Amino acid sequence: MKGRKTINLLLLLWGVAVTANIQATETSQPLLTDSNNEAARLWLKIQHIYHGTQKAAQYTNGDALQPAVRLLSAACDIKHPGYQLAQALQTEAQQMGSRKGVSFRGGYTSDNLADQTKDANAYLELSWDLWRQGLTENRQRARSLAYQSAIARLRAQQAQQKLDFRCRRYAVGQTFSGLLSHLLTLKLSLMEPVYQIEKRAYFKNWSFLDDLLVSEQDILLLRQELKYLHSDPYRDATINKISNLPLVDVDILAVIKKIREDDHISKINSLEKQILAEKNNRREGDRLRLFVRKQFDVGNRNDNGVVAGFRFSIPLEKQRNQAEAFRLAHIDQQTKLQTWERITRTRAAYQSLQEQMQRSIKQQYRYRRAHERVRRTLVEKKLDQQIQLASAVTRLRSLLDASIELVRAKEELYRRVNQVFLMASIEFNPSFIQLTSLSKNTNRARKGERSIYLWSKGFNKFSNDQIFDFLEAKGINRVLLTAGRAVNREKMQRFIKQARNKQLHIESIVGSNKLFFTENHMTAALAVDAASTISDAIHLDIEPHTFAGYKQNKAAYLQQYLEMLRTIRKQSPNVTLTVAVPFHWPADVYSALNEMVDRVYIMAYGSTKPAIITRRLQAALKTMDAEKIVIVLRVTDFSDEWAIEKMVASLQQQTGIQKYSLHMFRRFIAKAGK
């Protein structure tokens, strides 16, 4: 009921006839006049906001996976302190290893205080301890410290990985903040004028307070979130940058395989075993000291000589270490347990990721449905159909809500992707992630890449906006546009400029059939050079087989055609060059074309049977790179668009070719409709 009240209210204010129990007043006429102006302004705002959502939907990089890789491989600016501990232990090991156990000793004993008959004595001694607290023990301790240093470094690497993953979690929110701010701002720009209209309606007793509170709540929440996003210094670098990342998934089998192959934990445990072995090999009570001593005759006993000797001490108890076997077993079991825990935690994190993936996919389709409704509404408005402005506002608001929720869903998705690698405790590798394609190789339910021929008659007949709307509706992203004399040049220039903004590829058609004759080759090269300044690529629609003498002079004509292409390439080596050819040329000609041009549009006309077309294309399929082949279908060969789609699907399956072109726009728009 609440939605119906709001729609009826807006319809009334914008002069659309609805049934409502409202009495006319003397002020009704000025109100309608104001509302009509207000409606016009709001229509313009709707179009502006819609184009803003389209801009936000575009990926920021040609390779959609690269921004995701950069985000998920970002490192922290802070280095984990464990590396300093490892360095400290390594330094201690070096210092301990340099100690040889040599010491300088001395002593003095005074006369006996109770019995003066005993004389004092003194000595200085240079000694060398070989076992305990000496050379051997120092070396053992040095090795243990070196092992501890290696363990500390390995653990620091693990800790650094965890630190980097935590930093990336913050970076995810930072990356999406610019896009979120952009969409929130667009929604706020819509809701502010809508709120004023609803507020006026409330005070005129045309609606109730609860209708007004809906818009008021939206505006309050939008302003509060925008304030938060723009007041956080951490987001300063990205808040004005729109980054729209794709849906990505993790190759969980590859991640688990990497966990099992990872020797990080086994290295640590191997070092712990070596430390334990050093400790067990150390004989705590064994002592051996070599010494040279100088005795001083301070007691007048004629004891003033130099002596050398050694002292040793070996405990008679048998040293046993019955706990060693248990300690080694503990280390081995710990290795197995840690690997099991990593895999278990990783699988749990991946399950959480898949749950979020499901939500993200649902939200993506919700966004696409909302986008299509708004697109269709604006197209119908351009065609002067009776469109309720309230309906347009409602649909645009749904699109903005879907866009915002999609951003939030993606943000959480990337956090969970990051969590998978955190639980796995392995370094991020780009090969472990992959794009999640909702409809693989499709655009608006149409498989493969689509292009269309647009000649002057059709181009001049329809406005640029109508052409763009139709191309978008049919999932066509490349236009082969005539550059002939009959085309409206000013309109064409505007079209090409608009096409670049819409990421639509344009190929300018150069199409005089006589250009393949030898005497016209330089003319063809100059025509290509001139046309290359206005579009992305040049399409040569030059057909030697249309001349009456083609059958008698086939080899000569085709040779002249190839020479023409060589002349063009010499004149314009860097231009993107495409050609239109029939399906019945010899294989050696297709092979030569494969070396000279960027795309070959093969005109597969005259049949509606996929098997026949596939057979006709064999010469080209066997001699050309598949990515260079574009199959051209003639619209008039088919009964409707569904017949064309079935043909494309069959040819894709039988030939593997993914690029298709339709000839031509004027016939297709008449057959396919809006």
C-alpha cells in the first residue's frame, strides 16, 4: 500500500491522470505548471544518474582480472618484528661460534689468618676449555642458535603473510570506497528532490507521514555513510577513484595441493629436531681443560716455576635420554596436525566464500534486471511513449539500491577470498584465482562477440541515440560503418565520438570494388590512410568476385587483390585492417590474408543449414587463425532473430568460431524490432 500511495502521489504531481479522491482548488493550475517543469528537470536527472551507474559498471582495466590480482597481492608497509629476532639470533650464533674457550685465570691466597705458619701463594694461568663451557659446547650452542634463527625467520615469514592478509582486508574496503561513494552520491541526488515533492504532498494532505519518512530515512542514512567515507583519512587516496572489480573465485584444489606440497612447517620441525639432537649430544658434566700456569713465590717457598697440565671431570652416572623418542614423535605428529588444520580451516573459509559467491551472483542478476528495466524505460521515453515518471523514479531507485548492494557483496567476496589464503598460510598466486563468468561468452543472452554492418541509408534514417539503444539491446559491441559520400558526415563524427565513450568499436568501411585493380592500388592505400584518422580500424569491402570476368580471370584478380593489401600495408603498417571475403576463395588466398590483416569477415550467405555453412568454411578454418575469423550472416536469410541465434549457437559448436557479424543494420532492426 505504501508504494502505491507514493506512486499515485508522484503521478498526480507530474500531471499524469490517476484516480484519486482529491478536490480541485483554485491553486491547482499553477501547481500543475510547476510540476511539469519539475518533471522535465527530474527526467533529465534520471538520465544523468542512469549514465552515472553505467560508468560505475565499467571495469577499470581491459584485463578485468589484473585489478583483482593487484588488490589480492598487495603487501603491508610494515615489516614483522620476527625478522629482527631472527637477525638477533643469527648474530648471537656468530658470536658464540667465535668463542674458542680460551681464558686467562689467576689467584692469590693470603696467609692463614689463624695459623701464620702457612705461606701465601699466587698464580696466573692460561687455560683452554675443550668440553663444557669451552670450544665444543660453544660450537654446539652456536649451531642451536643458528637453527633457532632459521626457525624465527620461517615463522616471521608466516607472520608476515598473516600481516599482509590483514592489510589486504583493509585495502579491500579502501578499493571499493570510491565506487560506493559514487553510487551513494547518485542516490542522494535522486532522493533529495523526491523528498521535497513528498514533503509538499504531505503538507497538502495528499499523503501520510509514513510515506515521507521513507525518503527522510534514505537521505539521513546516505548522508551519514557519505560523511563516514569522506572523513576517514585512510580512504583519501581512493575515495574519488572508481574501481569496479569482477567476481572472482579460488581454485581450491590448487590451493590444497599447494598446502600439501608446502615444506614450510616441515622445515621448522626439521630444525627443531636438529636443536633437540644438539641438546642430546651435549654432555653436561664432561669437562676437559688444558692449562699453562705461572706460580709466584710470594710465600718464600721456592715455588716460582711454570707448569703445564690438564684437568678433566667425567661423571660416572650413565646419561640416558629416554624422553627423546617422545619428543621426536611429538614433532612429527605436530607436523601432521598443522597440515590437517590448515586444510580444514581453508576448506571452511572456502565454504564461506562460496556462500558469499551465491549472494553476489544473485545480487549481480538483481542489478542486471534493474538496469534493463531502466534502460527500457528510457528508450520508451525517447520513442515518445507514455511513460509514468513515478515508475521511472521507482525503477531508478531500485537500480541504485541493487548497484550499492552489489558493491557491498563484492567487497565481502574479496574479503573472503583473502581469508582463504590467510587460512591456507601460503603466498598469494594469481594462478589460484579465476574470473566467475555469469554467462560465459554472452552479452545479453547472446553468445560470442557481435558486430553489424551499418550503411548510409540506415545510418541516416535513425538518430544516433536510437542506433546506440538498439545496439545495446542486441548486445552488439562493434560497428562496421560506411564512410561513403551518402553518409551524413557531421552525424557520423558525432557517432564515432559517442561510440568511444560507450566503448563501442568502429571500423570505417572503404568499399569501392574497383580498388583491387593494379592501377588503383595507391588510391586504395591513400583512402585507407585517410579513413584511419577517424576510427579504430579500416574495413575493406572490396569484392573482386562481383565482376563479370572473375571466373575467367580468377587467379589474376585474386593476385591483384593481395597486391593491393601489400600496398596498403606498406603505406599504413600500423593500421588495424579487416576485410570482407566470400567463402569460396582458394585456401592459399586465405592463408595469405591470415598474414596480412587483423580480421577476415567471411560472408556465409545463402544457407540456413549449419552443416552446409560449416562445410563451406573449411578452407578458411584450416588455413587461418580462429581468432581472426568473423562469420557474417545475412539477416534476410533468416525468418527472425531466434533463427539467427540458433544458427550462431550451432556454428559455434561446429566451428569453434566466437565472432559473428550481421548484414545489415537496417534489415536487422526491421526484423528484430525494439
